[in-house]
Amino acid sequence: MTAFLLKRVLQSLVLLVIVSIIGFAVLNLIPGGPMAQYALDPGMTQDDMDRLAEQLGLNRPIWVQYFDWAWRMLQGDWGTSFRDGNPVTTVIGRHVFATFLLMGSSTVIAVAIGTWIGIRGATHRYSIFDYAATIGAMVALSIPTFWFGLIGIYVFSLKLGWLPAGSMYTIGDGSVLNYLHHLIMPSTVLALVHIAIWSRFMRASTLDAISQEFVKTARAKGLSERRVIMKHVVGNALLPMITLAGVQLPSILTGALVTETVFTWPGMGRLFLDSLGYSDYPVVMGLLMFSAILTILGNLIADIVVALVDPRIRLA
Amino acid sequence: MTAKTDRKAEPDVALSVRGLTISLPKGMERVHAAEGVSFDLRRGQILCVIGESGSGKSVTANTIMGLLPKAIRITAGSIRLEGREIVGMGPEALRGLRGRVVSMIFQDPLSALNPLMTVGAQIDEAMLAHGVGTPTSRRERAIELLTEVGLPDPELMYHQYPFRLSGGQRQRVMIAMALALEPSILIADEPTTALDVTTQAQILKLIRDIQARKGMSVMFITHDFGVVAEIADSVVVMEKGRVVEQGSAAKVLRTPDHPYTRRLIAAVPHLTGVDRAPVPVADTEPVIRVRNLVKTYRSGSAFLRTERIVPAVQDVSFEVAPGRTLGVVGESGSGKSSLGRLLIKLIEADSGQILFDGQDIAPLPEAGFRSLRQKIQMIFQDPFASLNPRMTIGRILTVGPVAHGMSHDRARQEARTLLDQCGMDPGALDRYPHEFSGGQRQRIGIARALMFKPRLLIADEAVSALDVSIQAQILQLLDRIQRDTGVSMIFITHDLRVASQICDQIAVMQKGRIVEQGPPSQIFLDPRSAYTRELVAAIPGESPRGPHPVAAAN
């Protein structure tokens, strides 16, 4: 186990370096750059521009900029935003909570409902429920999220007036209830897609488990069908799902671009979009590294959890 | 005679099946999985139900357990279990009988236990399901059962996960689980088919002992007449969903009535004390000469002290002359398959020589070996997995030779000839693998191997997945091909009986070493090593004690 962890951490470090190089290079391929927005500003002289470039370190060759950035990164300095001069970590920190609230809640809903639909679809294969779930998942996956978002806003905010159309809270009212009230719609819309994905995988995984010989053994022992499913099928069906959950983990913190935009949710997805628009390299790079680290962590955690749950790996 | 009077007359019947007809869903190859099946399992007896794949024997067993998939339904007949009619019984009532009145063990012990639960928990569950005992009493009972089925260190075994156990041990756990509530009937569905021959002998003995001790009634499903001869009191022979013959074991084995039974019994391979008539060949210089071959598998890391070393092949030497067959026989883990892979260089040897036509191929790099690869061809075990389902037979046969420079027309012509030689209609060329049966696919696999006019054929368990009657035909085919072409063969198998049919020489492998080598007559009649003696003695239906029922029928 220790050897496995050590190996994985080393691999992860190499991966992070590669991601950072590619990210930095691609970012600098984009025409314009951070200075472009001032080019048409009549108040900026060429001298001002040069001074600004000097200040931000943009006049140096790209590879010098990269090594400078990487060296600071290693020391824990993620740089400062070009846009407002705040440290990148502070900027990310301000948005992470909003995303976590939205993604966390929708993921919990999606996993709970998706797992249930998946198991039921598999145990009642080709039933009306199964067909309905299959068609529902197809619909949820083929219609873009923003459409669900806009329909939701039209029906529940505009026509019925039950739910707010956007934002995380009403300014001046920071109560938990107020947060929850704002959370319902974006969270549900986002969960729709995740339920669709999760239930499909869960159904396939359950069908795999159900056809295993040991399920027949369990039935031959005279176990109730409920116990056969809960104890023998679900446990084995969830094993591969842990890996899937690990892959999904980073998205909980890196956000959902479309949904956050539709519901003007101040999360990481919108931060990324805005930062790209302003060519705010340090923040974009920070976000890139943040999601890379989370992706690696997510996979690592999934592998560890699988190893802990599965005696064949734990005791091998 | 109606079923009712029948039972009054015979109170010692534990299980009575009458006119059982089970229909398959529409679109299957048959309308009925079983049709008009009737038999009685007498109390305290072992009844063997024998038949080839698709005979309906397993479906019948699953029906008695109430474990049929929804799509398959009973359309007629009656099953009386200890006097209770179970056809038409509700699922909850059926569940109450399972594990308590009738238990079942399965073919593949490796997949029949839940990998995530300890052995103890799975035995405990069998009792818990019927609300029997307290946690403490169930635990005591479980340990008692583990002791009873002869598992070492039952206390430790109780906390063990299945993956730590060997196949034989897992089958013992299955038996312990089935016995938990002292059912009066045990249904065993090919419980020894997936096991090594020595393990098979132990499990058969265990089932027989337990049956005798507890006076249980056992319905034993098998495809192997050797096993029948070993344990059966009475026999039911099934073919395509119908019972074609039944009676006492002695009668069915010695004087079978039905032609199908006779055919089946005749097809069972036997140990022959007589060596095979050698194929006449001009050249006697060995095709392949193997010297001190060694292969060790390593995993983990020596640095972190997690290294695992498995010596798969140790110091193996042999040679094969033109037109001769060497049988490599051994149990799982003996290294016989690793040896086969070494010879066609699917894996690299650590040391030793493989002299093929005088040239040492062991150190050759892939590029250097490529031209020789055509001369050493392999026939695989699984005729279903070894043919690409998306290619026509014609393409499967010609793609290799064409890649090596044969013209397309010539290759097709060759393929046609070879299919004919392998007993297939040349029209098969334009068809796809799924249109053929297992035996036919194995013929195609042999034709494919022969396309390159090889000097050496390596057959790795080439007939193990086939029914006995098909097995016999494939063995005949291989024999004929060898006589026609003078090709040499290395025949890798776990089945000594099969090896004795086709081999001129037999090498017995154990733990990576060849422990004994010689002609079949010596290996079977006068084995020199203790291990070979053990192997020969374990072959079901061939034990020297008592009259030889199967041999007598032959």
C-alpha cells in the first residue's frame, strides 16, 4: 500500500508539471494577451503600457515567465491577479464556497437518486420504470443544461414567483434559509444531468453484479430478495462506482460553467470564464492547477477507498 | 399410474419429478428446455443426471430450487419435494424451502462466493435467512461445519475472505454452507468440473462421505461418466431436454439401452495401457529440443520487500520427434501453460535453450523469430473467444498467410482444402464464427493453425471446453492430421485420459518441473513418481478397486 501510494504521488508530480507547461503555453498562444484591453484606451500612453508590462513581468520571454511562476508556485505563492491585485489564492477562496455549495448539494442529490434509479432499473429490467428511466436519462443528457435552467426560471421565478431567478443570496439577508431558497433551482437543474449519468452507470454495474454466480448462491441459501440485492448485489455493484465518483470529485470544486452563468451564481466556473476574458493569467493558471490537483487527488482517493473496501486488494 | 398413488407406494422418495416441461422464451433454438422429464430421487441415494451441454440438466436443477429466470416458465408437470408440491408455489414459500429442505452447490467455486464477505459471514447468512439460532450459536455451528468439510484451522477460516482460498477449499465452503441447516436434499451442479483431478477426487469423496453420514439425498449433475461411475446409485441420462434413459448406475453403465447413452459412454476417453501406433516418418531428428528451460514470474518490488517470486517453469528439458505428440500433463499452477507460451515466445525465457530445427529460438528477438513463428502454431482452448466474431471464416484463415506474402487466391484455395480436411464444408468460408458450434469452431481453429504448414502444433487444452462426444471427434481429427502431414504436436492438458488417447510421450509437470516422462503405458500402468501415482489414482471412474463398470461397457 505504501509502495503504491509513493508511486502514485511521484506520477502525480510529473503530471502536474506537464499540465502546467501545456497550460502556460496554450495561454500564451491566445492572441492579445493581458495588455490588449488597454490598447484602445485613449488614457493609456505607450509609456504607461510599457511600465505596466514591466510591473506585471510580461516583457520577459515566456520561458522566464514560466520558471518564475513555477518557482513561486513551489514556494506556495500562486501569484496575484492582474485584474484586482489580490493574491490568486484569495480570489479562488472567495469563489470556492459558492461552487462547493452548489455542486456538493447537487452531487449528493444525484448520487442518492441516481443510485436508487440504477438499482431499481437493473432489478426490474425492461419494466415500465426501467424504460421510463432510460428515456428520462436520454432526454436529460441530450437537452443542454441552460435550457432546463431557463425553463426553470421562466416557470418558477417568472410565472409562479416561488424561487429566485439567480444569485446565491439576497443582499442584506444572509440567513441559511435564504441561501437554501436560492440553491434549490440551480442545484436541481445541475443534478438532472448527474442523475442521468450516475443512474446509467449504476444500472450497468448492478446488472453486472446480478449476473454473478454468488448471487445465485445467495438465492440458493434462501435469502430474501431484498437481502440478496442489498447485501450481495449492491456492495459489489458500488465498487466500480467509487472510481467514477473519484473522477467526478474535482467538478464539485471547479464548478459548472453553464449553470453558474445562467443563475448568476458566483462560483468557480464563472471566475474561470471572467478571468479568461480579462486574460488574467495568474488566476487562470491558478484555477488550472487547482483542478489538476483535485483531479489527481480524486483518483487517488478513489483508489485508496477501493483498496480499503475490497478485501482482495486490502489484504493482498 | 398417477403421481399420487406413485408416492403412496414409495414413501422413501425425497424428490419426485413428473412430466416436467419447461418452456424457453420465443426465438431460442428450442421450444422447451426440458420436456416430460420424470424421475425419482430416493432417500439416501445419489442420483446422477448426466448429459452434454444443452441437455436441460441444469435447467431442471434450477427449477427444483425455484431459481429459474423469469423468462423461463414451467408449463406442465409436478415436482414434489419431501411430499410438497412446489410447482405453482409462491416465491416466498419457495424461499423458505431453499437452504432448509434443499440446498445447492455450483460448478465454479471461484465465483460462487461473494468476494466482499468473509467465509464465516456467508455461512452465518444461510442460517440467519431462516431465522435460525443466535449470533453465538450460529458462529459455533459455522465453525463446526467448517471442521466437518475438512478445512484446516476452521477458526481462522471463519474470518478469511474467499480470495485467500484455493478452488477446492472454496468448494468445501460451499458444501459447508449448503449443509448449514441439514437439508434432506443436496443438488450439486457439476461441483467438480472446474477443479483439478486430485481435488475433484477429494470433493467427490467428501460428498459421498457426508451423504452416507447424514443419509442425505443427492442429485448430482455432471457431464462426466467417470464421475458417474465413481459415486452414482442411479442415473438419469438427458439429451436435448428429454430423459432418454434411467436406471441403476450399474445397469446404465454396463448395459446401456439407448443409443445416445451408448454413444456417450463410448466417447469417454480412457486410460489406455497400450501405446499409440507411431506415425511412420522418414526423418527422426527432433523438431524441437528444449534444454533446461527456466521462467520465473516476479511481481512487486525487491526494494520495498513486496516482491513475489513464482517459479513457473524450472529446468525443463524434452524433445519431440517429427510426427510425434508429447503430452504435457499437470494440474492448475503446474506451469504447463507457461511452458506452451514460452515455446511460441509469447513470454521470454529466463534461461535455457529452445532448439527448433537446430536453431536456438529462446534468445531470438521478435523480428528474428517472425519467419519461424509460422512454423510453430497454436490451437487455443476456448473456441468461442479465439475467433474474431467480425471476420468471416475465409478471412480468419487467410489473413495470416496473406500478410506473410501468399497470394489471395492461393490462400483461399488452401483454406478450402484445409476446411475439407478438418471435416468442414468449404462453404463455411463466407460465414461468421457465431454460426458454428463449439466443435466446429475448434475445427476452424485447427484449420487456421494448419494454414502455415507448421512443423509443430501446440494445443493448449484444445478439447477441454468441448462435450465428450465432440472431444472424441477432435482427437480423431488431430490424429488423422498428424498421420497425413507428419506434424509434431505438444498437447497440453489437465486430463490424463485425453492425453493417453493421443500422445506418444507424456511429461507430467508439478510445480514447474517435469516429474516424470515416458510413454503412456509406463505413466499409467507403472508410474515412477509418487505424484503421477496420485494423479492416476484420482481419475474418476478408473480406479482399480472393484469391477470396472465403464471399461466393461466398452
